[in-house]
Amino acid sequence: MNHAISDALVITKRQLLQLSRVPEVLIFSTIQPVMFVLLFRYVFGGSIDTGQPGGYVQLLMPGIFVQTVAFTLVATASGLAEDMKKGLIDRFRSLPISRGAVVIGRTFGDALLNILVLAIMAITGYVVGWRPTSGIFQIILAFFFLFMFGYALSWIGIFVGLSVKDARTVQNVGFIVTFPLTFLSNAFAPTTGMPRVLQYFAEWNPVSSMVAACRQLFGLENQFGATANSWPSQNPLETSLIYMLLLMLIFIPLSIRKYKNTSA
């Protein structure tokens, strides 16, 4: 067990060193979320009445945070597929390291990158008027939930990357999954404006639960539509935790088994 953990930490270190050697990855990982913050804040901010104190930026920032960590799925999947294409995974196979360490280390590395991205986004949000009104403990808990949500989704990315293998195809598959989840949710606008059928989908959507949980932890009032009395709408924190645990319980063993079978 200790051997597997130390091997995973070595792979994580390799992930982080790669950022210093290929700074474009870090630059584009941070520029895109900041652009989303600025565009949504100043393009849509004046046209959406949220009914929340502080205006649209208060509603927007939790949604942008969740959208950003949701795209960890795409980044992890495409990065792993690229490593396989370059033969890096084959080189790892020849080393006396734990088989699961490669995928565990990659998810750790991508999760640590999320911390930096979220910090930069939080600073940007503060500059454009975002002000959490809850206590410091709730704010820290919100960012911890975001970190864990991104980590859980990275395991889906591992499974997709190992299954599809071609980096360009992986990106297309990842966007097909993440874009409907983020835009058919409460991330950028209340679900009350959607058709009733989409309201039910949106409010049971894991992204919506995470957004609602973060808004609650940041001090905002949750707003729901057709399913206002549903379990996710009444208990977004608990629902988000259940979703994250389920994703990890399903995809961690599936991904590690897939990697071992691919390496066989």
C-alpha cells in the first residue's frame, strides 16, 4: 500500500513538473475560466434579474466554479489519451511501479491544478464584485466540495481516456458529456425559465446540486422550479456528497481495472 502511494506521488510530481515545462497548459487552463467570468459578468449580468442581493455576479460565480471543475473530466481524459498515443504509458509499464499509481497520480495532479485555477477565479470574481456573505468555514467547505467534485469527475475522465484513446475523439466525447450537464443546470440562470421537463432534468443534475450547494455555502438563497420540494432542492449538500461518492465508488475500480487490462 505504501509503495503504491509513493509511486502515485511520483506520478503526481511528474504532472506538476510538466506544467513548468509546458507553461501553455497552465496559461490556457486559467485564461478560459477567467474569460467565462468576465464575459458572463458583463455580457449577461445586466439582462438577468436574479432577485439576489448583489446582482447576477453572486449567482454566477458558484456556477462558473462548478463548470470549471466539471471540465476536469475532459482535461484528464485527453491528457491520458495523449500520453498513450506518445507511448508514455508503455514506458511506465516497463517500470517496477504499482499498476494503479499512474492513473491515481494523474488524478491527483489534475486535482491540484484545480486548486490554482479556482484561486485565480476567486480573485477575478472578487475584482468584478463577487462577495460571499457566509463565514470563512462555509467558504472553505464550498471550495473543498468543488475540489472533490473535480476529483470525482477526473475518474470518469480516466475511464473515457482509456476507452477512447484518441485525444481528439476524447475531447469531443468529453464536451458532449459536460456541455449539456453544465448548461442544462442552474449554473447560469434559474431553472424556473426552462420548460417543465427540462426543469426536472436540471434539478436532478449533479451539476445543479453542486451549484446549489456552493451557493448555499457562499450565503445565497437557493432557487428551484418544478421540483422545489425534491430531495436535491431541499438537501443540495447531502445530494452533492452522495453524487461524488457514487461517482468515485463506480469509476475508481472501473478505471483501475481498465488500466490494468490495457497494460496487460
